[in-house]
Amino acid sequence: MFEASMNTDSSIIQPLLARVVSIFDDDFGDSHVQQLMDIYDAVPDHEKDMVSLAVTFEGEQEELIFVVNNDGGSRDLHFFSDGESLVNKIQSVYQEFCIEIGT
């Protein structure tokens, strides 16, 4: 399984997630971003939560596991998939997004 992970300010999570889900081929939009935000916001200190999502990326059906880990001081996002190209694309989107916003 491959992983893309990020630790970022909570104020940019929603636009970041919107950018990430834009890479999927299927109708994966605002309602899914809100679902992920609800998970992100609800994780208590020193706990984690996750959801498994079925997505289509580059014409292939993939399972994407979204994990939020709240270490008490910040929240880390993790995306897991057996698809290496999917995880690499998510990491690339994150890096490009950070450059655009200057972080």
C-alpha cells in the first residue's frame, strides 16, 4: 500500500481537499469534500478516524483510504491506496497547492 501524507494548517484543508478530489474521473465533488471535512473536524485529540472511498482515477477503479490523525497539537492527513500513481498524484497536488499559497 502506498501513502501520501500531509500536515497543514486547518484553515486550508477544505480548499486542499477540493483540489485533491478534482483529480478523480467520477462525480466526486462538494458533498465528498464536506464528508471528508466532517471527519477532519470531528476527530478528538489523540485519536484518528478514517473512511474508505471508491474513486476512479485515470480510468481505473481504486480504493482510497482517507485517515485523519489528531495528535493533540495538529491533524495529519493520510491517503492510502494500492495505486502508486494515485498516491503520487495526490502528493503532487499537495505540493503544487502549497507552492501556490506560499507555505
